[in-house]
Amino acid sequence: MHYDYLIVGAGLYGATFANIISKQGRTCLVIEKKNHIGGNVYTKNINGINVHMYGAHIFHTSDEEVWNYVNQFADFNNYINSPIANFKGELYHLPFNMNTFKEMWGVETPEEAKKIIEEQRAKEGIDNPTNLEEQALSLVGRDIYEKLIKGYTEKQWGRDCKDLPSFIIRRLPLRFEYNNNYFNDKYQGIPIGGYTGIIEKMLEGIEVRLGTDYKTFLANEAAGKDITFDLVLYTGPIDEYFDYKLGQLEFRSLCFKNEILSEVDDYQGNAVMNYTDRETPYTRIIEHKHFEFNKCKGTVVTKEYPAAWKPGDEPYYPINDERNNALYEKYRILAEKEEGVIFGGRLGSYKYYDMDKVIAAAIDAARAEL
Ligand SMILES: Cc1cc2nc3c(=O)[nH]c(=O)nc-3n(C[C@H](O)[C@H](O)[C@H](O)COP(=O)(O)OP(=O)(O)OC[C@H]3O[C@@H](n4cnc5c(N)ncnc54)[C@H](O)[C@@H]3O)c2cc1C
């Protein structure tokens, strides 16, 4: 068999690329090392509830083209992300807005809230923050920092805020309106029926081989020339492609613990509850049915635990510090020289990408090919 493209990875990037080029008459074979399609956006139906198996995914974009593109594959509901923060039983609306300030200080007007924040910032007297704690204090003052930022961030990174670089938090948007919409984008929602359905439709009519790792595939099926291809689109980790010859790029990982609660119809009344104290070991509880306004009996919740990453673990968040960025740059130069291979997606680019940005990048890459 001969294909124009071998696409490595059936995540959002690989599936978008495959969908566009195959519509233009190019042939492709998609290989995916996991036993399911979708990569990080994979959703699985458990007891009638679409469970986001690799963390909560809320689609949001201001990119008209991307929005029209994904709407070919699913209808989106009008879910608006409005997480709640739980600090030792005190509940606060997120993102930081007038509801949060009312809950924290009892104030009702933007002027009152701004005054408190200004006073708290001034009290800290920090002009040149040298770490994340100082940065946050200089931006929002002590109350918000201690109740809503400190514990959550320390759990996320596994380190004290004083030992984290200030660049992790460049800005902390404060909204002086009663508006709990987490995102500012023009479009937002959850695909009705889950994300896996989108990927299935994108890959309709395209040959997909699950449980197939790239290197093993090259050593077996492709080695005997039973399968040939002109180009490779590679969406796996860039350092793995080069057999880690320059060193390993680092990630932060997550551990998800799903609980099926058949006797509970509504566990927390909201899709996303952030636990912002240091003591609770998880950072969030996701109750999936609320993403789709699902009124079925029973519920499924997922506790999200930040975890140190070691080679072999699921890579979630790239650690874009100086060391890793410099290493990635070296791999990027190697990748540029690699003939017949296009690198893409979050792992191929060692970059945190929202879904809309991944789709936009894959559309651009496919266009460049056509
Ligand atoms: C916890 C979490 C929450 C997120 N929430 C949001 C959100 O709310 N909104 C939003 O817009 N974005 C969110 N994102 C980002 C979103 O997940 C990504 O934008 C998107 O999934 C990236 O798609 P991708 O195809 O680049 O990568 P992936 O989904 O990782 O796909 C790559 C695929 O390649 C496969 N692969 C890797 N190596 C090989 C190999 N050697 N051989 C064969 N196959 C291989 C992998 O198994 C995987 O299936 C979130 C990300 C995380 C980590």
C-alpha cells in the first residue's frame, strides 16, 4: 500500500490535518499508539455521561474559521465555563470578578473593590517581584493571593510559590463586573455527544490503526516496504522522535481518579470546582454531566491530582523554563532539517495549545501542503 501521508497521532492536530488533506484527494494512514482516537480530548460515555478522560475540555475561540470548521462535526451547546473555588469550605466565584469580591469582602461596587485591592497591593510594596508569590501579591494583594492562588498553584507545580519564577503568572485579570464567564472569547461550548464524536467524523473514511507506535511501525510494517508513504506528519513528542539524543524535555503530569456515583444525581451543582487550599490533595473536581446539562440518574466525578512527571508518564503540561525552551529550540532546528517530516501539535511543538489554536495550526499546515 502506498499513502501520500503517514499521520502519527489521532489527536485533534492529526485528525484535522488528515480530514483536510483527504478531502482534497490525498491519501493517508493514521497511526495512534493508544487504543482510542482523540488524544487528550478523548471522551468516553460512562453510564450515559460523556466523561473527559484527560481533563476537562471547554471549547472556546474567537476564530471564526475554526468555529465554523468544528461546527461541521458537532453541534455545540451553550455551556459557559464558570468554575467555583472552594477554600476550606468558603466558596468563591471565578474568574476574579465582582461576585468574588462581594463574597470575599462584602463590597458591592467596583469602586469599593478597587480600593481594597489597591490598598492591599500598596501594603505589600513590591516593585520588582522576584518570585511568583511576590508577583501575585503585587498584582492582586494578599487576600486573593492567599485564598485563591497560593495553595492551588503550589499543588499544581509541587513547589512553594516563593520558589517558583514570577513569569508563570504574567497577569491576573480582575473583572470589575458581575460576570462569571471564565473566557472572553466570542464562541464557547461543549460538543453535544462528546469530543470523540468530532474526531470520529473528522476521520470518517480514513484508515486508522490503533495501538500502533511510530517507531515499532517503522521497524515492522514500513520496514518491509509493505507500506510506503511520501511524507510523515508527526504529532508525538519531538524529543522521542529523535530518540532523546539531546536530552529529555520535561513535563508536569496529572492523575485523574474517576468515581461513578450511581446513587448521587448531583454531586456539586457545577461542572468545575477548584480546591484552592494547600491541604486538599487534588486541585479540581469535575462533574461531567454539567458540561452537557445532563439530567440522567447518577453522576461521574473526577478528582484531578497534579503529579510529578517521569519518562513514560502521560505528558500534560510542558515546563517552558529556560532549560527546556533551549533544549526544544535545539530539537526544533533538527526537525527543520529532517526531510519528509512535518512536526505539529502540542507534543511536536512542546507548547501548551488550546484546542482552537491546535486546529488553526493544523489547518495552516494542511493548507501549506495543498
Ligand atoms: C488537562 C488539560 C486540560 C485542557 N483543557 C483544555 C480546555 O479546556 N480548552 C482547550 O481549548 N484546550 C484544553 N487543553 C488543550 C488540548 O488538550 C490540546 O489543545 C489538544 O488536545 C492537543 O491536540 P494534539 O493533537 O496536539 O495532541 P494530543 O491530543 O496529545 O494528540 C497526540 C496523539 O499522538 C499520539 N502519539 C504520540 N506519540 C505517538 C507515537 N510515537 N506513535 C503513535 N501515536 C503517538 C498520542 O497518543 C496522542 O493521541 C487541555 C489540555 C490539558 C492537558
